[in-house]
Amino acid sequence: MRLPRNVSGRDLAKALERYGYAVDRQVGSHIRLTTQQNGEHHVTIPDHNPMRIGTLSQVIGDVAAHLGRKKTDVQEELFS
């Protein structure tokens, strides 16, 4: 599955709520999300519309690594 090319930072933040991530704070154009699932984990995403594809891929990879899941599985759950 290809990553979607039109995902904004806010869209990704909303999609990550599925894994227990919630907006912790926002400074300028960056949003920090935190989850307590599988231990505390923070991820910072840019509030850009659209996000760059490499940045989106990196964030999904980071979330997948924290959850102990495959990146492709997380990607499909978020965008299918």
C-alpha cells in the first residue's frame, strides 16, 4: 500500500488516537503527541498540509516500533 499524499499533520494526529496518542502540546507548527500504551512514548509531527511523504513514513515507523508491530500493518490500519 502506498502512503497517501494528502495527509495533514492534524489528520495524522487524529488517526493516531486509535493507538492512544493524544495531543500533549503544540509549539508553533509542531504537534507533540503522547501515549501511555506499552509505556510512555512521544512523537512530534509537523502541522503541515500536506505532510512530506518521508516525514509521514518516519512517524509511522516510529509508532510501529514502539507498538512492536510491522510498519505496513500500522499504515494499513491508519489509512484503509
